[in-house]
Amino acid sequence: MKEFWSEKAKSLTPYTAGEQPRGKMVKLNTNENAYPPSPAVAEAVRRAAEALRLYPDPDARSLCVAIAEYHGVRPQQVFCANGSDEALALCCAAFFQNGTNGADGWFPGVSIPRRVKTPDVGYSFYPVWAELFDVPLEMVPLKEDYSVDVEKMYGGCGMILANPNAPTGVALSISNIEKIIQRTNGVAVVDEAYASFSRATAVPLIDQYRNLAVVRTLSKSHSLAGLRVGYVVADENLIAALRTVKDSFNSYPLDALAQAGAEAAVRDAGYCRKVTEKILKTRAYMVSELEKLGILTLPSEANFVFARFDGPSAEAVFTALRERGVLVRWFSGRRTRDFLRITIGTREEMDTLLSALKEILCK
């Protein structure tokens, strides 16, 4: 029954988030950080709670300053949102919605959709936003090795690309990202949700390319998935467009607790580096141990690995792991159904997963 639904609501196929289990499980399915946030976060949140009768700063100016200092940019080049998902959705509305007569050509009196390019295997929320905001997407096939086909990404009226990619974990070099930006006839959105684990970022390019918007999140790198804080680093003109859309939808997307906790986390850069190093070491260990079991992974620069299973199938292994209290992520798409995406947890969690895999595969 969809009585009283708008036609748009009826047409939507919503994004399916990773399962949040109620019982006790080894949770390796949603790429949360394996470690708690900086100790400074709890104290900052406690202090902010004393002023909850007041509205928060609608532009999160203090947080923008902290992020700007972290990246070496100007505060006016930073926009904060309720998680990178909201930041990406606002990018679609601000830069891509209902575009016509653009890179696909122009003919008098004829409206031609401006197509935004994105890889055919990527963050599965992109097509959902495209449907919501009437953005024509051109799905560019990844190569056989699951890397982005750089030349085929050229020429769109816009581009949205996760780097490192999700769910594969494969990253493009910044030089290849730059080639795509140069050949994009509109805004190039680079989604860097996992960039802290690859040590490569397109942020230094924003002063050179006015059409570049880099989207980041504190969910993974700073262990703040529960606070929902994302941001965009871009030219001031693009930031102004994002603020215009935001203030036409929700002037207060980031609450006071989130702003305070996020700023404390960003300013404790040393803690973040230590945690990241632990995850990178565990990732290397995990890849090595999977190889010993005959399980190959794509080259990951994220806090997860994308592991291929041929016999038994990835779906069967997913189910068997779940029965043993280990939760990973399986995607049913044609090019992803042979893989499991496994978040890098603590060393103990990885050993639990490996023990379960040995039991399943040696049956």
C-alpha cells in the first residue's frame, strides 16, 4: 500500500544500509573503525551538553576552522554536513540536479540530459541519489582487474568517484584523478571516505581546479560513525552552492554534540595516526593470512578487503560466517557476488574470522 505517496516516493529504490545486529557478533560488515575515538572527544561532548538549550552554529564554523587547519586550506573552503552521505546528497542537488544542454551536446530547442559519470561498481548510494534528484548517471564499467578505466571517465558533465573505491578498496593515483578532473565538463566529486587509509588525497588540488569537490567523513578515520560528521573541501564558489542548498533544506544539520566531538577528534591528529597505523598493519596481516587459505583479495587501500570466493560461493561463506557469529558484507550484483567485503577489525577479531573460515573451507 502506497496510498498518499508522491510519484517520486513510489519510484525510489532506497539504499540498504549494512546490518546492525542486536546480539553479540564479531561485526565486520560496515567498515567502522576498530578502535574508540580520541579520549578528548568524550570530554568535548560533555562540555557541549551543558548548552543544549541553544541551537548549534548552523555553519559549524569552529569545526570548519579545525578541518581547514588539518588539511592546510582556508575555512571558507570547508562545508560540514550530517555525515558524508548528506554531503554527497547535497553535492548531487547543488551541482548535478536537472542539468541539460551540457557536455553531451547542444541543439537549439532540444533539451539533452547532462550525464554524470561514475564507475559501475561503486558506492551503491550513488544511483539512489541520482534517482532522487533526477541526475542522469552514466555507469562506466571497471576494468577486468576492478580498477577504474580512467580514459572512459573522461568527458562527463560531472563525475562522482570514490577513491579508494567502495566496495573494492582499489585506489586511483592522484595523477589519474587529476586527469579525470581536467576532462570533466562540470563538477568532479571525489568521495574520500577511506582516503585516510591510503595516504593519498585530492585535497591539495582544490586551489588548482575550481570544479573539484572532495568529500570526507570522520566515521572511519576518526572512529565517529555514531556522531555522523562529514565535510566537503572545495572552491569557495562550490561551498556557497552547498550552503544555499543546505539552508533551503535544514539550517542545522550538525548538532552541538557532533560539532564539539568532531573538532576534538580532528585536533587530536596524533591519536588518529596511531590508530590508522594499527589498522594498516592488521590489514597487511589479514591479506597474508587469507592468501595462505587460497583466498585472493583486491589490492586494498581502505580499512577493509574485498576477498574472492569460488568454492564454496561467497554467499554460502557469508551465511556460514553469520551462523558462527561473524558478520561481513555480501553484495548480490553480477560483478560483486563472488566477493565478501571484510572490515579490518582488531587482531583478535581477524583471528576469530580466520578460524571460522578455516572451519568452513576445510569441511
